[in-house]
Amino acid sequence: MKSALGNIPLTHAQRQFLATQRAALNRKPADGLLAAIGRKAEGKEALGFWGEQDQEMRQRYGVSERSNTLRFDSSLPMYRDLSTAANGGNYLVGTTNAGGSFIEMLRNASILDKVGAKFLRGLQGNVTIPRQTAAATAYWLANETAGITETQQTLGQLAFSPKNVGAYTEVSRQLMVQSNPACEMLVMNDLAAVLARAIDTAALSGSGSGGQPQGLIGTAGVGSVTGTSLAYAGLLEFQSDVATSNALTDGAAYLTTPTVAGLLCQRQRFTSTDSPLWSGNVAKGSVIGFDAYTSNGVPAGTMIFGDWSQLIVAEWGVIELATNPYANFQSGITGIRGWATVDIGIRQPAAFSVASSIT
């Protein structure tokens, strides 16, 4: 070991002494150095660690005892109290961006797959599905020579044509370069999720105008139940309404909002009994023998019951995600677009019944 003040070799004892003093220095604040300099300037001896350092250096280099200069080994580390708020110390405090633990926003969960809706995928041209809307009539004959009255089946078709839904975001070059997690993938995932939920909402309550598909609730032929003070009788009416149309199947299910589910959890089938109308939790439960689901995509105060395999989502292609690095070339802006082409159709509207304004 050699001193930073010269190439004079240190003895073993001196090395031990300096090692001890370095350890002591690590335990002392830097303000002790300022006090030592002040004492030397006044012609006094420095005290403590700095006094010992000064004495060691004077002896090593033959400096006069009466010197008012504080001497120490410059290889020793210097310390000073530095707060994060004052003196700019905050610039030394690093920030860790835990991109791997990125917190996504809370979203409405997609529900169509869960309840059993059918999807027609990979379509190209417009699509029509023939369907029978009325049957022929059977007659009993009064005698063996009576003729049978002719009746006809009534046929129609369910038509699907492309409806487009999209979402678009622009991202700066600097954000693309610096972001963690990767901004481009985050935006693309978000757009895909947004489009999926837009399709869910349109399937249930699309207006049929302004480019939207006609949703289930507004489709002609869907049954209705009174939502006022909904209780056991009203929930049974959903089932009898669908059964009257010969559309009740084991796969039928209820779908409503979490708020309505919570309301039904508190209402009893029979007075003074532990028999809630909705059993289970508010995400998935059971209502009078049928599965029951919730979604925030359902309009407020609304409940739907029916055979969800009768709801068809027609898809032309898949959700398309594309980037355009030249959206604004001069400003380094990248455009990210999500696009989906779908339509909604109900094969047998009578397979569903709806209650609104539930209280």
C-alpha cells in the first residue's frame, strides 16, 4: 500500500493504523472534517480522527507542528450528509421501473364464450342462413273420404353482412424506445381487448344503426318479463316464456349485471328461509336450476335468459392489429390500429326473454 501523497512505502503498523482510521471514518459524518479545518485555521489542533490523520501526515512528511493546514490521506473516502430533497441529492436516487409487474387496468370480462354463443369464423362474402319460421298444420279427418287442407311452411333467412369496429392509438418514438414494458405490445393488447368487449356489448345491446349490429335485446321476437320487484315468480316467468316457444334447453342460462346479481343474492325464495334467489357468487351462480353469469357489458338493471347457442357472432377474419411507423414521419409518431369485422344474428329470437329496469 502507498500513500496518495507520494510513493513512500508504509510500514505494516502504518497500514494497520490507516485501515483502522478508514473504518472509523465510515462511522463519522463529513461535518467532522469541516470542524477540524476550522480548528486548524484558528491555530488549534484538530481533534478525533482528523487530528490523528493530521498528526500522522505531519510526522511522515516532516511538517512543522505550528502549521495551520490540515493534512490527511486523500485516498480516504469523503462523506457528507446529502438529502434527497435538498442539494440535488434526489438526482442520485434511482427509480426502478418494474415493467414485469405492470398493473393492467380493470376491464369488463368477455362473456359470449362463457354463456355458449356460437361463432362463425373465416367468412368472406355476405352470409345468409335459411330458417323456418312457421310449420305446416296437421288436421284430423272427419271420415275416410275427407280431404286434407293444404298448409305451407314459412321460410326466411338470417342475413349477416360485415360491420366494422376499430380503435386507434398514436405513440411517440421516444416512448417506443424507452418504455418498459414494451409500449407497442401493451397498446396492441389493449386494443384487442377493447375490440373484444365492444363486440360483446354490441351482441347484447347493439342499436342496429350507425354501423352497429342489431343486438339481442332489440331483436324482434325476443320475450319480455317485468323487472319491477323481481322475485321468484319473475325468475320462473323467464323460463316459462322461453319454454312456451319450445326453446328451453338444458344449456340455457341467465345473464345480468353484478348489481342485479347482488340484489337477488339478498332476496329469499321463501320468507324467513335461507334460500336466496341467486346462489353462489356474483360472478357465476345458479338461479332456479340454471347457470347464471354476470357482465358489466349488460345494460344496467337488465337480465337475459335463454339458449345462448341461438346467438351467432359472424366474423370476417380475426381482430386485426397493425402498426404504421409513418403516421407522422417528421414527429416520429407510430400509429397502432385495431380492426374487427363482425355481425350479430339471433337464429330463434323466441329462445330468449329479457327484463329491464329491475328493482
